[in-house]
Amino acid sequence: MPRKRKLVPDSDDKGQNSRISKTPTVEHQDGKGDACFAVSKYFGDEKMKPFRLGPDFFNQPCIGLAKSFLGQILVRKLPDGRELRGRIVETEAYLGGEDEASHSANGKRTGRNVAMFMPAGTMYVYQIYGIYFCLNISSQGEGAAVLLRSLEPLQGLDTMRHLRNLRRKEKGKALKDWELCNGPSKLCQALAINKSFDRRDLASDGEAWLERGPDVLTAQAVVAAARIGINYAGEWARKPLRFYIKGNKCVSVVDKAVEREAL
DNA sequence: AGAGGGATCTTCT
DNA sequence: GAAGATCCCTCTC
């Protein structure tokens, strides 16, 4: 008997349109390198085999790409063959040129940010505060890119937890599943993404790629809010260029005011 | 639940 | 020399 897949939230969902909103149903074991097994387990049916997203997906305007990322699945293949998977639940659009919050504001092009000017689908990984990394994907548009802010962990949670704990104190509180990738630098830690990925192509890379997720999101399932940590950017700091899946537990910052307004 | 501060170092001025 | 698209721990209410 084929498993039924829910594509659109039920009407009584009350905004809890996500898999980890209340009760996590994610896999809790590592995929030990057997990709086919792990994938078929999550996707269930043969006809819906994971579909790797290619150049056409990435080659779209920045805001559209930022929204299109939601629900898609980021995959990281480690050197030992293990595959880690997370569903993208929060992104930010950085438009380049006019966008004062963008590293490429006013056309600024430096050694650090050249990846933002490379073809759509190029990864831009930069180090922040000397210790953390953030992952962006370049989009259509000069100097434009999308920051990935959080993932809902799906596969390889034990490995993610181990990678995240490398930097934490022994005495610290144990990480919940939903805390593994709920921030731009947390997801880089959990997926072992560092500067070596900078300027590489997410559409063709062998160690990181994107798969089409099973869910189709309705417009009401997506919240558009102000971006985080860019208060220096004046009016651009307030523009609704952050997008997240409403009700998802793994979103790093929830904007209650915006969500109220949407009703 | 929220505020505050330290860590830590590359990048660009 | 200063700032930064963050995270985590500690303290307080």
C-alpha cells in the first residue's frame, strides 16, 4: 500500500505546516553511506526518486530563488561517503548593487565576495566573526545571492550533533534535533561546510547538492520578514527579504508581528 | 524569556 | 585598526 504524501497543508493546520513543527518525525540514525537505502526510506516511492536541481533552478531572480529554496533538500556527502540531509526552512535574499546590506552593495567586488558575481548556483562561503561560516548561493542578477539560514535536519542527525558539539562545552545543554541547523553558521557546522566550498557550483559539485523536496508550499505557508543582523543597513534593514516556512520549529528567528499582520 | 558580553580572526580601509 | 549576514554561556527577572 503506497504511503500517502501530504502536499498541501490541511485547513486545520493552524500554520503548523511543517514536519518538525510539533512532533519531530525525522530519522534519528546515520545513513552509514548507503545513499539509496537512506533516500528511498525518506522519499518512499520509486517514482518520486530524489531529483537533483540543476542550473535552471538557480538561474532565477534573487527573491524568487530565496523563496524557491524553501522545502528543497540540501545534501552534504562527507569524505567517508555518509550523506547528511536537511530541508531548507529559512533563507535571506541579498540583492547586490542597491542593497545596502549586501556584501556586494554598490557593486563592491572583493576577493572575499567574488562568488556572488559568479554564475547562478555558485556557493559563496565566507567566514564571520573569525570563527563561523555562512553559506550563500548566487542567483540571477549582478552580485546577488541567497543566504541559507536554517535547515530541518532529516538524515545524519548523529553526525550533525557530533560536528556541532566539537565547539561546545562539555557542560552545555544537550542539543535538541531542531537546534542542530537553526542558524546560518550552525548549519555550516552541522554539515561540515567551510571555506573550501567557496566558488564551487552547487549544481554540479560532488560533495554538496540540492534535491527537490516532496512538499509544495502554498503562499500562506511562507512568511516574509526583515533580515537578521543587518541593522546598520538603514531602510534596507527593514525590507522583507527573509523568508521562512511558517510554524517550522527550526526557523532561527520568528517574526510574530509580521505573522499576526498576515491574518 | 530576555539581556549582555566574550570568543576569535579574516577582510578591507 | 575596526567591524562583522553569529553563537553560546551566564546572569537576572
